[in-house]
Amino acid sequence: MIINLSSGRKIDTEQQLTAEERHIVQKLYAWASVAESTAAFKAKKEHAFKTGWNNSGPVAKRNIVRQIIVDLEKTVDRRLKQQGR
């Protein structure tokens, strides 16, 4: 999967992320579309990184993953503002 960040950066998840990171990022994309608040999205994010892939343990937030998360948080904020939340 290729992720296009709002900054213009393209991230090839197959090449640039670990399997654990890809799994979490995929979940975060799904949660971003249904989160009822930015705080709820951030809580899901923290839980995902603490528990890891299939409860395998914590996953580090490397810089590349942080960039994706920042972009996703902006997406959640925009969606919620459009919905009047």
C-alpha cells in the first residue's frame, strides 16, 4: 500500500514499515473513519502501540510511523469539523 501524506511524501508500507507497523497503521486508517473524537482516536492509537500486533507487545513509534499518525489525526480533525463535532 502506498500512503500519500498531506506533505506530499509517499510511503510504501510494504518496503518502509515492519509487519507490525503495517497492521497498526491499517487499523488506524479504519479508526480514523469512525472515531467520535480526536481523543478517542488517540486512545485507540496508544492502545494499539502498547499491545502490539496480535498482543505481541509494544511497537516503537518510529519517525515514519509518527508522520502517518500526524496526518491521520489531521484527517480525523477535518472529518469531525465537517460533521459539526
